[in-house]
Amino acid sequence: FLWQWGSIDNYWGQPVTMGGTKADGTTEYNPLSLVILDVMDQCALPTPKFHLKIAPNTPDAVLNKALDMARRHRPISFIGEQPVRAVLEHLGYAAADARRFVTKGCYEFCTPESGNGLGGGHVNLVKVVELMLADAKDGKFEAKDFPSFKAEYLRRAAATAEEVREFFFTFEKHLDDVNPALVASLAGEFSVQTGRDALANGTRTGNRTGVCLSGFGTAVDALLAVKEIVYERKEMSLAELGALMAANWKGHEDLRLRMLRSKRKWGVNDPEANALGREISKRLSSVINGRPNSRGGRFGMSGHNARQFIVQGAKTGATPDGRRKGEEFSKNLSPTMGADTEGVTALVQTLGALDSKDFPGDFPLDVMLLPYPVSGDKGLEMMKALLSQYYANGGFMMQFNVFDAEELKDAMVHPAIGRETIGGVSVFTIDAPGNDFIDQSLGILGYQTPYYRPVRKRNPGLMTVSVREGLRCDISVLGGVFYAGHRTAWPVRVGFLEPLPVRNRLFLGQDPVKGIVRINRPGSIGGLDATKPSIGVVSV
């Protein structure tokens, strides 16, 4: 069952929700819960991801088992029941409905009868800094002091969020015309009773739209860097800093490295950074949260940004925090990679500076840990303490990523092993030499690799397919680099045959036979004879 579910490879995630609290206050976990976790552990798949509700009544056996699996790279996220119930009740849901909440997508949650929420675009918070500095370079903007610069940043960021909201207000009026949810509409009682489309506006209490923030931590870092360079140390004017960013730090590598290694960063529990992050979130939430959408629901701000920390980073110029043009941002509400130099406790306290009620869409934190601090029974207790503190601060969802440099380097050399051992890292699969996630992680850990480089454009090139046991497909790229971490819409070639669309995740392999589809187990796939190697096209 899990293999079949995983083969769907829904990019946005179709998680398994486990646990909860019954009306009498006892836990929903039972002996079958441990059996399910055992099966998931044995399958060792990167998807589906399991979302486990955690509360004071969660049995120790379940929590210990799940935390042990998480430190061994199983895709498990831990969602705090009490903070999620609190924010749902804050949104107006009855306590009984909030108690029964379910999870969906990557980190989102809702009451069982309101699961038709949609993601309504991403606000690039880092791009705002880039454009302000570009205007300063061109003489179109000046700020006499940092409070003036910050005020203009907040105004522009809020205006961008309003633009995203207004666009989706218009777009969502046509959801039932563009993409009618016919089967779902027949399955929903309220949708049937009212004749409304289930996705568009067919729930009694849902129909919500999320507006996601991209680069939250990096934006905080960049603003503090502007303050230091221009207004405190007066090393250059705002216009000169804008020119330097346009030149991608050319000629100022020492300054770039100093800002990159600065301790004034989001994620180190720096009071100034914490206060600035809270101010940004409060300003943006004021123009997003609670505003009516065109489906009878409301807009809500989300701290989750999926792959946009990579996609939008590639489209954003250099920034004063030491980031080069095209490099990735911070992911979700986490710090920029490598910036959380004061440890995981400081990271959790940083998130505590935010009001999680400002993020009704979701409030996720990705925690990267080395294996040795979380090893053994003491390691499990440490992980429990982190969860407890995060939930006490109002946090919703935490995901642990546990690996060291040696694992990452080994995954580059042995991608098949890497796929099995660290496939759950941040939802994306690590499965190829030269993978950017591995390269950048090793770079942050102090290792230079032959593949360490900024994110670049990718060309799918010519591919060879080998279907192996378990129906996982290994793809070898000839003449190009193919990113295997998500579903893609572009056509690819299998051997020298006709193009076909990619339907599911494709894994990079190392032993291709050009033009040959090899079936290594009895049976038939795609009409091909599985008893011997065959040349042909297989849809995976």
C-alpha cells in the first residue's frame, strides 16, 4: 500500500495524519499505530510523509519510535496538537472541530470539513531588498537612516503581498470553470446540497486561500546587513551598496565573507533580528490575514514556501547579507542555510519571537542536526525537549533532518544508497552526484566539493530508463543535468525514441544502457516483455 501511495508522488504531498485526542481526552494512538510505523520504517520510502500529532497524552512508545525513525531519515513531521487547536479556535472554529483537525499538503492543517484550501502565490521578501537597492543605485530612492529604509521596505513588502492577494481574488472566481472538481463535489455533503464545486467554494467552513512568504530569514539578514554597512559603519552609501549588489560583490569578497559570517542573523536568537522578524510578520499579516477571498472564505499567511526558496532565489540578485546572485534563500521560517551558528536551542527560541497566530496557513521549522547529539536515549530526550519548547512557543510543525558530511559525500558517490538513507531530507530526494542540496550542505559544513556551485538552469538532455524491482525508475542523463527532486512537465526522450511526458519522480542512475528498458522481475510493464531486455518506451 505504501509503495503504491509513494508511486503517486504528489509534489505537494498527500501526508498520512496519525494520532489525535478523543472527546474524552484520551489519545487516538493504539497498538496498530506502532504496527503502521514499523511498516513505514521497513519500507524506508521518502514519500508519503507521516504527520504525527503530538500532545501530552501521546504514548512514549509512539513518540520514541517516531523520533528514532526521524533521526534515521524517515519522512516524519511532528505537529503540536495544542498550538494548532489554539490557532483554529482563534480563526473561529469550534473547539470540537479544532480537536479533530487533519493535515494536508506539506505542513498545512484544517478541520475535516474544510480541506479545500488553496495556495495563492508567494511573496518574495528578498526581492524587495534587491529592488530598493537598485532604485538607490539609479538615484530613485534614498533613506537618511535605517528606520526610514525599514519603513519603506515594510511598505513595499506589504504592497507586494496585497498585489498577490488581489490577483488571486480575481483568479479564484473562475476555479470551477478552469478546474472543476467533479468527483470531489459528489463526495462532499455540503457541495451536493448547495450545487457548489467542492474545490471552488463547496465547503461550509473552508474555502481558504494561503499566501506564502519566501526568504523570510534571508530578508531579515539582508536588512540588518544594510543597517551595518550603510548606517552604522558607513562603509559606503546606499547607492554604492546598490551598485555593488548589481555587480554581484565583484571586488569586495572580503566584505561579502564578513557579512556572510556575521552573527547578526535570523536563527541565532539575536534580539534585534528577532524583533525585526516579528515586525515584518506583523506588517504582512495585517494585509493578508482575514481578508475575504472570492470563494466565500478568507486569506491566511503561510510560512511555507515549498521549492520557492530555490526557484525564486535563482531569480533574485545579490543581497547585502553575503548571498550571491542566484543563490537560494532561507527555507520556510528557518534561517539561511548555515546561519544558525548558535545551535538548535537558539533556533527554536528565534521562532518563539514570532506570533504563530500570524501564520494560520502553517508555521513549519526544519531543524538540521548532526547524528551524535541525538544518538542513544539521551538523544531522544533532547529531541523531545526541542519539540516541547517549540510547541510551548506556539510553533506548529517541526521536521528533523539528521545527517553529517560523510553521509552527504557518500550519497554523491553512491546515489542509490543515498536515496535509501537520506531520501526524506526536507521532503526532496537526494539521489545524484552533483546534487545542489548535497553540494551546498557540504559547503556550509566546511567541505569544498567538485560540484559546489550556485543553482543553475537545467537541461533534461537525453535519458535512458531502467525499471527495477519496486518499480523505481533510474534515469541517466546524457549531455545535460536533470533535477530529480520534483515532478516536471517537460518532455524527455527515452533512448532515441519518441518523447513522452514524465508522470512520476525519476531517479538518476549510474549504469545506463542507452535505448534499453530493462525489467528485472517477472511480469509485464507498459506492454513490454519482462522476461528479457527490450527496446521501447515505458511511461513511469
